[in-house]
Amino acid sequence: MENHQIANRFKEVILNGTWIANTNFKDQLSNLNWQTATTKLESLNTIAVIAQHIHYYINGINTVLRGGTLDIRDKFSFDFPAIESQNDWETFLSKFWNDSEAFAHLVEHMSDEELEQIFVDEKYGTYQRNIDAMIEHSYYHLGQIVLIKKILINAE
């Protein structure tokens, strides 16, 4: 049953929740145009880059949850092709939502025993620890997106 609770916590921050932050990634990004999403505000990352950063980790963990190798690296977690059109933005968002749904689905189907197994290498701890970290990491960056978006929209 733990797996369903963890999957729901993940879905809350990315796809549909309002309990912790009164918003989620999908709510913040779905009606945002690509120009605003890619607007640079001083030395901060753009909203698009932050969203891509979170997606990078979701996608990388999905690979492991499907039995693959851990190929993501922190040093590459902010390196993405530029979003240069509304189509690019919408294509990215579609992939973000689909990969997030897949992540939640994979977590929902893990047993309690699997959640307690070592994630790739002992230094990373358990699967549950890494999934919890993904949720916490997402909330951290969701807060950044909310603030940056407010500043950019109020400046218009």
C-alpha cells in the first residue's frame, strides 16, 4: 500500500495536487506560453529549464524502474536544447506529463520489498529514498517556478 501513497504524492506535485503547495507543475505550466517559459530573469534559470531539469530526473529514474541503468548525471541536469517555439514547449510538456504518469504507474506497481531494495548502488540508498527525494526535489523547484512566474507576469 505504501507504493500507492508514494505514487499519489508524486502525482500531487507534478500532475494534479494542491494539498502541499496549493498548485502543481501541470497547473503552473499548462497555460504558460513558450516566451514566458523561456524568459531569463537576472541570473535565475528559466521556467522551461527548471521544468526540463525535473523531467530529466523523472526520465532517468524511469529507466531504472524499468530495469535499465542509471545514466543521468547531475552535471548534465541543466543542459537542454533551447525551446524556440510554442510547438517545442507543448511537445516538451506532453513528454513531461506522459513520463510523469509512467513514473507514478511504475511506483504504484512496486512491492514494499522492492521499495526497500538498494537503488542502483548502496550510496544512493533505497528505491523509496530516491522516489521521496524526487518528490522533495520537485517541490523545491515548483516553488522557484511559482515565484519566477509571478515576477514575470507582474512585469508584463
